[in-house]
Amino acid sequence: MRDLAAIDHAGPDGTQLRVGRSTLDRWVRLWRAGGFEALVPAARVTECRTPAEVLALGEALKREVPARTAAQVAAIMAASGGPGCSTRTLQRHFARLGLNTSPDGSPPRAFGRFQASAPNELWTGDALHGPTVAGRKAYLLAFIDDFSRALPAHLWTNAEDTVRLGAAFRGGVASRGVPKAVLVDRGSAFVDVQFHRACAVLGARVIHAKPRAPATKGKIERFFRTVRSQFLVEVEARGVADLAELNRLFTAWVEVVYHRRAHTETRATPLERFTSVPPPVLPSPAELREAFLWAETRMVTKTATVSLFGNSFEVDAALVGRRAELVFDPFDLTDIEVRFQGRSMGKAVAVRISRHTHPKARPDAAPAPVPTGIDYLSLLAARRDAELAGRRIDYAGIGVPAGGEDEAQVSP
């Protein structure tokens, strides 16, 4: 019995639970006295304290308009002047009658519990709207591993766009390996073709959650709640100077606190579960660079040229009339590689360059300059005072005789 009480057991819904020694002893006594039937919990029988006519009125109002909620039925009963009833009582009564439908009349939806079977099988990504840092709103772009609840990728930024999302995802892939699938919502950065290209090159499948279904990404939403209650409260209390300091503090909190504390669902630390299997194979620097290059498709004109965001390039004449893929770094539109059907066709030759970066590749705002404390004009004034050694020249008195202005006057 002691051994059984000291280990976890799978419950009816799959969750791990532990049964105390006294409970096990009580179950054994019941089984010996009455067999398996004695272990079946007795149904609760309580006398209904709400008048039957009140419950009947509530049922009639619900059946009259199935879209009415329990709160709405309670409000109608109170407005009619008759005996009232609490919303929770009506909800339980409707559930017993099978009338607990949604406002649109559909029955309540059941959500199944899901968990990946191994680390890096599924990452879930999302963005958290954070505090204002250095006068600008901060966003946390993060990915959580579904199996271990570890946070392999995260980055605080000033914008929720494709460039910052790629930076966060690239850091996680470089240090924790490539996930088999990525579950994200339909935000503009997550549906961007460049993010999809990076995942395709790395071999990660992109899964988009259905609109207005936050429960699909429940693990990352629960993590964000932990971030707000345990990290951001401390940030607001102490303050941060810039994003660099915010990222440094957040990384310290994740690695020292979050990754080393037992998760209430898994009963193990995220770091222990993530490292319970052999370390993943990390992509090479060349594979990372290829994955996070951007690409655009353009039609090659009759003059063997292509246009890309106002820039004009010459390409191989064999591509005339065909659609070629232009691969480039979003922060350098002067270096373009031309590909056709997966084969490299060399570099494009620049004809006219009017833009050097992709329109979406907006760099982070430069940090505010640190004051030097040097007052140039005060230094000049101090130097002049030192040269005069305390003797000032009264330029207004130059040319006036010592006797005053009256002696300087000449009579006609």
C-alpha cells in the first residue's frame, strides 16, 4: 500500500494523480465488505429548495427561445414580477434537462486534451502585448514546446512583424533544433509567405488554428498568463531602460525560474522533459541562412530584366518569358540570386538601384543617445574667464574721458 500511495496513477481523463494511503485502505475495506459494487460512489440526493413552478417557468422561457442564456432568463423572470431565481440555479437546471446550449442554439462544444509525444514534435507560437519600453509598446514573440512546456524561442521586440518573428524563430531553431510542426494563429506575421518559406526549408509543417478558437493554443496562452503574473509585475515595479535589458531579464527568468520549476500538469520541470531524449540535431549555419532568406517570384521581360521593389536587374537570357525566383536578404536588395525550378541561375546584375531594403524590413529604432555631460559653451566661457584672470573690459566705456561725458562735450 505504501508503494501504491507513493507513485502517480493515470486518472479517468488521463491526468496523473496520487491517492493517499488512508483512501487506499478505505477502498480495500469497502471491496472486502461488498465487492466492486461497494466502490461505486453513491449518487448525491439533495432536496430541491427552488419551487417547482419557478423552475418550470424558467424551462418554458428557455424552450420558447433556445438562444436565451440563463442570465437572460433570470432577468426576464425578475422583470415579470414573479419569484426570481439565480443564474447558477437555472444553469444547473438547464444542464439536467439538456438545454444548456450556446446563444446560437448549438450544444456546448467539447474540447479534447492533447499533448505531443516527444520534444520538438510541436511548437505553439503567439505574440503577447507587453508594457511600454522607452516610449514604445513591447511585444513578446514566443514558441512553447508542447511536450515539455519549455520555451525554445522568444524575443521582445517593438513590432509584431515577419522580420522580428523570423529573428525569434531562428534563435530557437539554432539552439533547440527544428520542430516537426508549428501551430500558430492567423496573424499577419504568421501567415506571411516568408515565414512559411522558412518553415518549408527547415522541414517544419505550419498549422493554423481556427479563428476565434483560443483553446487551440491553450498552452501558450497559459504561459502568457504566467508571464504577466510573475515576470511583468516585477518589470513594472523596477522598470527597464530598453529592449536589450528587457530581453536579458526575461531570458534570466526563463532559464533560472520557469525551466527549473515543476509544471503543474506534467509534474516535471520543462528542462527535464525537454532533455529526456537525446539532443536534437541542430541545423548548420548554411542551412539557417538559406531558410531565413526571403524570396519573390518575378516574370522575366523580353529584355531579360526583372523588377523588384523599384530596382531593375539583368538575368540570364534563357529565362525570358519565364517566372524566376529571386532569393535575397531583406536588408540587402542589391545582392540577388536567381533560381529557376530549384536550380541556381547565377546572380542578377543590378541595372538601377532605388531601394536597398525590403519594404517590410524595418530596422529597430536606434536607442536614445547617452548624454555625455559635456557643456561646450560653458567650457568656452570658463576658458575666457581664465584668460582675463578676473579683469573684464568695459567696451562701452572706451573713448569716454575720465572726467565724464560733460568734459567730452565741445562748445561751439
